[in-house]
Amino acid sequence: MNQEHASFTPSKSPALFNLVDDGIQEAIIAAANVVRYTDGQLIHTRGQIKPGVSIVKSGYAKVGVNGLDGTFIMAGVLGPGESFGEFTIFTDLPRTHDVTASGTTEIYQIDEQRFNKLCDSHPELVKALLCSTLMRTHLLLELLDSMRRLPLKARAVKLLLSIAYTTGSQDFVRIRQTDLAESLGVTRVSLGKVVKKLSNEGLIELGYGKIRFPDRNRLERWLEQQSATPLSY
Amino acid sequence: MNQEHASFTPSKSPALFNLVDDGIQEAIIAAANVVRYTDGQLIHTRGQIKPGVSIVKSGYAKVGVNGLDGTFIMAGVLGPGESFGEFTIFTDLPRTHDVTASGTTEIYQIDEQRFNKLCDSHPELVKALLCSTLMRTHLLLELLDSMRRLPLKARAVKLLLSIAYTTGSQDFVRIRQTDLAESLGVTRVSLGKVVKKLSNEGLIELGYGKIRFPDRNRLERWLEQQSATPLSY
DNA sequence: AACAGATTGATAAGTTTTTAGCATTTGACT
DNA sequence: AGTCAAATGCTAAAAACTTATCAATCTGTT
């Protein structure tokens, strides 16, 4: 049912676990409950207010918003070491997204009380959180900016390249056009048109559930020309 | 040339100065240089990498992106106590926005070294920064979500209500249609069409440089119907 | 009271995106 | 090798948005 997922946020966001040293990692793990979810199972829902931080231990967490009509708009996929829900500790805001497991997934869950203790005893953790959040904000701002200024064609390439970047695969990406469209916030038809054009221009090659880059450098150059601003993904 | 500006972010983002106690405020002010800018003067430009935190002392800072063709896309307006550029301290990312003064404006500028010292001596400051950043991220996510799911008409109402909320004025907002359009990332023509419709339906009243809400409750109810999700602005 | 600049109102043509279909191809599983 | 569900390919009409202009209205200032 669910094929392997690329981990993207939609761009390289630093995993919290990569920003803290081993000691803090162990302290977090010690304070956490590990919860297992099966494929498609709901981890959190938009609007919830129960506070708690979650960190992916294994598997993937799909982040997005479920519409009442069954549609799902994806905001990104989080992989091992990546965290979500931090803001429920520090603010009393409701959750912004629905989070579901993609494949069998284990999540470290840390409740409010324990996490606050961790923050008090490890000031470095607060700094790491700040750092990770600032980077996330930065990405969001760039995303917002490109949504407004770049045509869909360029946005699609940008997303493809960033997925390739985060997955490490150099010349192809395993993703369905439906998911790409969802991530970009457009319909499959619109996306289909632009990937067709890109394919005609030889910039990408379309496959079943995947997209190849025959010449990644050329693709990157093409994108930079479109952006008219420094490339940052 | 420049009329009074509503302070909006585009929604209530907590000013950093409201999140810290007086002692820290004084310490920040002591570490800062005050720089004066005249109306329209550039404070920072997108792409810059020189680190430093800025806090509005008086006046307003207009945040957005200047296109090569002279167009300007506004992301928000920051008022006294609000901060920007924090991420230049904690990451080595380039600035995402152009910031210009709107009216005569004074800015506290704190350089990297001094700000780091402040953070070390006042751990509460890091927590406040985290809190403010998390709230900002939350707003951005909500914004992104509504951009994808709501029609322009609803997005326009949402923005209007959030501006009214942050300015405290209950039944009208002082803003030009041009600025509204910029904030929403659409042209004045498109915005003109939807505000005209809203006006025909009696939900708002159009004025010269301002928009009135004859019945704010009705407007809020209307928006909630459109959203089909809990209202949060 | 008159003027100038700023702001809104309005229109038409052109482009992009969506909606709603249906046909075709692919890959996994018998 | 055949079958079925998943995924892509394609089309046409409708809706939304942009670009480019020009006219009308408002406001502060002389």
C-alpha cells in the first residue's frame, strides 16, 4: 500500500537529534515513552491542545492537513531524529497539522512536565530547539516567497531537487506525481502539465512513481536562471 | 507620503519585548546601538549575511521582498518591541527579506558578540526567543495552510480581522487596498473584485484608505463557515 | 475653492489553474 | 501470462488571476 517515502520537510530541515550532543540525546530518550504506530495510523490531529514533544525514532511521520472532503494536503515527511510539536510546550496554541504514520513507525513521546525538566537541566537543549525552529522558519519564509514569485514549473523543480538532496540520491527521486502535486498545493493536472513540459525540454525523465534527472547540473542551472535570486534549498 | 501603519505580522505575533521582564529589556537596550532611519530607508536587504538582531524602538519596519522589476511583496509590518534577524545569530543563513523603515523609525541594533553574551547571562532570553519564534512559525504554517485551502475572499477577510485584532480597533481598519493585495500576494485588481463582492453582500464597507466592518460578529461567523476548520488568527 | 497626487473603480484580453471526466500504461501478484 | 489496482496521460470547459489601461473619486495643501 505504501511505498518507501523520501524524507523531506519540504527542504533540508536539521533534525533536532543532530543538533545536540550524545548526553542530551540519552537524557531525552530516558525521559521518553516509545509509542508504535502502524501504517496510516493517526499520531496527532490538527486542533489538539494536549502538549507534548514527539521525535521520530524509526519510520516516517507524514505531516499535513486533512480536509473535510477527504483530501489531504501534505506539508512534509519527517524521518528519524526529526521532531514535531515543540510549540505545544512553550505556547498554548493548538496543533496546526494532522500527523500520521507512514509505514510502521516508532515515536518518542515526551510529556510537558518531563520536557520542561529536560530544558531546565540542559540549557543547550533550548538553544538547539531555537536553532532548529529558526531554520524551520527560514525554510517556511523561503517557501512562502517562492510560492508567490516563482511559476509552478520552477517550484516543482525546486522541490524535486530538495528531495533528491535530502535523500542523498543524486539522479532520481521516488515520488508519485500525486504527492508532488499535494506538496506543491496544486492539482495533479497542473503538475502534469509542467512536468510534461520539463520532460519535453529534456530536463527530467518521467517514470512510474519516480522522476529521473538526466543532468542534474543542468537542472540546477536552469532553476537558478528562473529564480533570478540566489538558490537556497 | 506615508500614513499611519497598522502593526501586523500578518497576525498577532508576540513582540519579543513583551515576553521578557524589565531587567532583560534594560540589558538588551544597554547592549544595543540605536540607529535612526528615515521613511523608506533600507534597514536590511535579502541575501545579506552580516549577523545581528534588530528590535524596533519606534516607528515601523516594513518586511518584504523587492523584485528586480520594482515590485514589492510585503510579508508584514513590525511595530515597537518586535524583533527581526534573530536567525542570523544562531544560523549562518542569509537574510530572507528586505526591511525598510516606514516613517521615521528607530531600531535597536545588537551585534552578534553582544547578543551571545546576553543569551549566556540571561537564559530566560533564549526561552523567550524560542517562544516568539515558535509562535511565528505557527502563524506561518496557518498562513500557508489558508493560502492553499481558502479562496481569496476568505483569506482577505481573515487578514482584515487579524489586523483589526492587532490594532485593537473593533470596527474598522486603516489600510489601502494596494497594501492588502500586496500582503495577500495578489494584484489590486483581484483584491478589488473580492472586496467589491464582500461590500455588495454587506459584510464590509469600503472607504478611501480604510475598510469598515458594519457587523464584525457576522463577518467572523461568515469566515468560520468558509474555513470549515476552527478559526485561529 | 482649486489643484495635485493618491487611491479606488472598472474593463478587456490573455494566462494559469481547477474541475470532472475517461483512457492508457505500469507493476505487483496470482 | 493474465488480472487488478495504482499511477500516469489527456481533454475540454469553467473559474480565478494577471497585465495593461484609463476614468472617477477622495484628501491634504496651497
